[in-house]
Amino acid sequence: MIITAAQVLLIIVRWVFHLVPLTKGYIPEPGRFLRTLLTLTFHGDKLKKLEFLTEYYFYYGLFKFDAKIYIFNPKLAQHAIYKLEKGAEHYLENSPLKNTFLGSSQKSPETRRAIASLFRKTSIEERAAIMISDIQKMCTIFKKDPKGIVNVTQWTLRMALDIVGHVLLELDLNGLEKKQEKMISSMLTILHRCYAMGEISSDSKEFSDANEEFDAITQRVLEEALSIDNVTIKGKRLVNSLHDACGFSEAKDNMKLFLMAGTETTASTIPVVMYLLVKYPHIQEELRQEAEELLESLVADPTTPLPKTESVLTEVLRLYPIAPFISRQNYEPVTLGDVNLKQHADVIIFTWGIHRSPHYWDKAKEFVPFRFLNTSKTSGNMFIPFGAGSRVCIGQHLAWLELRLAVAMLLYQFKFEHAQETPELNFVVDWAHAVVHPDKDMIFKITPTQNDPITLS
């Protein structure tokens, strides 16, 4: 690896800075010289700049960059999470998720309470058979591919959409049958082309058209879901709970959140897992052996532990947290530790920096697949891939079970290998919605195993 002059200067500047006495209560901010070095080294990659500054300002536990205060000291981060208000609404000005409860703790707390029971761990596990059926449908499609080359990103997006439809809405969205291509196209235009890749702006006609398309589709989905009388899920359905709590318009807005967040995070995580398992085939084989041993039990009881698979998934969420930060705001002056924050400070709890800090984790920047095999999930360190506090991700149990089932079932039925089309793993960030994406679709070569397809009794 060639080290540039700018990188050498960054190393020297970091070493010199750590000789400077610590000033308590001070929020450091990079000056013009350091910013120039960061640009020369990392160009426009803001995530890498912030990661460097996390180490550079480690002893302060926070820093200011582009008018935002980034916190990565675990104690300060916990104080900020619990003392400050949810602060995403000012990032979502043109987003279709602006009017959902994603934006603010002041927005529709009664709506969140009304649907909370549907997202409890036990409630989600009761619907595991539905997930298994959708995942198996995707696996069946994979086996029909004549070339054995599959776009895991695109298919997991469709699979996740079907799971959201079946598990949350009791509705057949038929994503795997390619009957929601307009919905998927509008979602990708908004979330990927605009917010993550920056190919179009939020005031462009393409964005406006996609936004209108997605709004119209969501309205039709909600109307169809509300018209269904046969209920198989215990208790009140999600759509009815939403509608009763906040009315049709707000229910439609929050439906957008479930459709987008419930699909894109899965379609961002599973391809990263598979990329790493292709890179480390011996780890893939160990997880396949675990799946062969335990999958029958898992299908019968979704609470069945998959120790190695769960360790790998936990490590992926540590090394590449799909939600790289948590936003907070203070509506009046507040003190965090020794730091005094002025009113309306723009605070970011920098999950990416916390999870990847060499001060908190051994081999912090490396993929250590069985790091969590014989330890607790956090191993004594702060681990918050789904956020924390009262505003923790409401769909975390759905996401975790879906990941466990999907990875185990895919490895049980296929061997994944590098293909000519497989890209390198690089990330882009949707700073408005706080999501990290691989910058390209993950495409792999697959070979079916000799294992029989999964069947439900």
C-alpha cells in the first residue's frame, strides 16, 4: 500500500495533537490545515473523514465538524441518547419520511405506542413461518437461474418487501414475482440515487416524480390492506392500529416508513454478509455446517440459537453498522459531562466511530467473525446497531430474525463464490435517513448444495 504525503502529515498531526494538554469542556474542531489534509487524503468521503477525527479527538470524546457535534465517547453518547430529543426532522425536509415518527419524538408518540406490541420479539417470532416461506421462494428463484449468477441486493430487496407485506400488513405485495417494480424503482430513486449516491437532487423532476409515484402506490397499498376482513395475526393488524391511532393521511406516511426502512436495511445487510463469506470461504463453510445441523430445529422453533451465524451477523453490524449515526437535538441549553451545549445544538451520536474505534475494540477495523461467539454481544463495549433508548429501532426484532433465517437458509442451499461481476465493497451514506449502503449491487456466483429445500410442516 502506497502512503501519500498527506497521509504521513495526518499521522504526524495526530501524534502532535495528542501531546497537547486536554481542555475539559472544550469541543474541538478541525482547522483549515487539518481539513485540507483530510480532503487530500479522503477526497469527498465524509465517512472516512469522520472516522479519522474520531481517533484524532479520542481523548475529548467529541468534535465539531460542519456545524454538527459528533459524540463517540460511550458515556457522553448514552447521556445524549437519553437526555436529548430525537432530531432527524430537519434532515428530512424533502423526504417522503418527513411526516413519520422517524423524524421527531414529538411526532405521534401515540402512534408508536399503538403499534409497539406488534413489533415485540415474541410477536415477531410467532410469524417466523411466514418469513421462512418468503425466503424459500427467493431460494427457489435462485435455483432457476440458468447462469448461476445472482444479484443478491436486488432479490433480497424484493424478498424483504414481501416479508413486510406478509408479516406486517397481511398483504401479498408479490415483490419476488416482480409485481412491485414501480414501487421499488421509486424507492431506489429516492433513497439511493438522490440521498445516497447524489446522482439527482431532491428538487429535481425525477425525484418529484418518484415521490409522487411512491405516495400513490402507498395509498393504494393502505387502501387494499384496510379493506381486508380476514385476519390471521393475533390481535389488531398494523394497518388498523395505525389508522385508528392517527387517521388515513398519517397512517399512509408511516406506511412509507415500514415499506422503505423494512426493505432497504435488509437489502443492505445481507449482501455485505455474503460478500464477507465469499471473501472468507472457510467461515462460509463453518456457517453452512451449522445450518445443516440446526436449520430443522430453527424452522420448528425460531428461538433456536445459531451461535456462529449470530456471531458473524453481530460482527457485521459492528464493523459496518447500517445505521452509522443517531441524531439528537436539544431545545434548551444542556450539559453532557463537562460539555455545555447551546440551545438547538445539532448532535450526532457517531455509531460508526464507536463501533470501529481501536480504543474500544481489539482489531477494530478487521472482520473477526467469531468475536462474539463466547462473549456477550457488546463484550463490555457500546454496541448500538439499532439505536438505543426510547427511540430504539421499532423493527429490530423483525430485522434480526429475518437476517438469521435468510443467512442460514441461503447457506444451507447454496455455496456463494466470487464472480466476474462481483464488485469491491465500498460504501455510500444516506445522511438524511442515517443509512449506509454498498455503492454497487452485490452479485455472486452460486452453486446449489445437495440439501433439500426447506419445507414447513
